[in-house]
Amino acid sequence: MTKIKEAFENKKAFIAYISAGDPDLETTEKLIFEMEKNGVDLLEIGIPFSDPVAEGPVIQEADLRALNSGTTTEKIFDMLERIRPQIKIPLVFLTYCNSIFGYGTEKFTARCEKAGIDGLIVPDVPYEEREELAPFCEKHNIDLIALVAPTSDDRVNKIAKASQGFLYIVSSLGVTGVRDKIENDAESLIKAAKSASDIPCAVGFGISTAEQAEEFCKYADGIIIGSAIVRIVGQYGRDCIEPVAEYVKTIAEAVHNC
């Protein structure tokens, strides 16, 4: 059992995302501490990848900045192993199958366990192919977190039953990114998932304001924000710590007061 369930205990969960190494790993390290301090309940850490198919331009550009700064999977592991004893919240990697397979699945999941990673989100590994990763995750005490989207249809029940940690509810079609208006199918997806499993359901893709967070928290167990945070990092670079901290504090207060 991982620490992920702790993020949802007696409250709605605020799940945040950052791209590791954007603009450099030293800044990422500072962000992790400040985001925990300012109310983030679970942190998704993106491993930079040259072709992140689920991501919009904001996170694509962040991944390129991270890669250009010399960020590697090995360096991310080294940084997390060093600071993990000081971080109390659950940490999850968001990455792509090529990064895992290229590193070596057994080696990757073993390093995740050593670095205190509680879960994996791999958007390009569908439910039908989860056995490529599931045995390795189970061996190394890592939750393999599934996604359901408006296109999941009658697969939602099966996905929810097999999911671990939390279920990532994709609120609308398309890639990640800030949206002024979200075409919301999340409520019906959550109802379908809850009919099959009591796993916590967190909604992501497009959420960026406290008002949007409050709206989704009426029926979701948590909300996920990525692009809005990554955009602040891109705007301020190494000076992003304070602006990100202020932003996540505002969101955390809205979520925790739901």
C-alpha cells in the first residue's frame, strides 16, 4: 500500500504537476518543497520526453527546456533519492512508455521504489496493455494509475476496477492545457467509475482557476492542475518559486474548503 490514499483522507485532494528540470533540477527541488508547504496534497513529476503525446504546447515547451538544460531520468532519480526523506506528501511520476522501456522496466521501477515514488501515470499505455508494467509496479510497491476519458465508454468500469492509487479522470477531449471553458464529461465518468470501485477520482485537463477547482470538487475527490503551474514556471524561470507558491496556495485553499 502506497501513501497515495493519504492525499484523499478527510478532504478533497489538490494534485499538482511540474516538469522535472524546467528550467533546471535545482529549481525543481525548491518547487517540490514550496508546493508541499503551500497545500499540495500529491505531486505529479513529469519526466521530460521529446514527444509527450498527451501534452499541449505549455508542457511540451517545458519538456524541451528541461531536456536542453541537461535533465535526464538518472539525474531526476538522484535528486529525489536525496530529498525524499524530507517530503511527506505522495510523489507520482508521469512519463511515457518509451522512457520506461528505454531505461529498462525492472531497473526503472526499482529506482522508483528506492526514490520513494508512490505511483506511475503512463498516458500511452492503455488498459489493455497495462500488464506490460503492472507486474513490475506490484513488485516494487508502486501504484499504476489509470486514466479514463470521454472516449472510454463501456471500458470505464473495467478500468476503475483495475486502477490503483486514484483514477485520473480526463475532463475533456484533447491534450493538456489551460482552458477558459471546459467541455465537461467528468461527472458522468465519475459516476460510472464509482459504480464499479470506491477508488478516489481526481479530475484533470484544463483546470486553472479556483472557481473551476471548486466546481469540479462538488463531485470529484480531487483536482489536478498542471499547465497553469508549468506556465508560471516558464514565465519566471528560476524566479518562479514565489509566484508558484502563491498560486498553489490559492488553489489549495479553494479545494480544501469544498
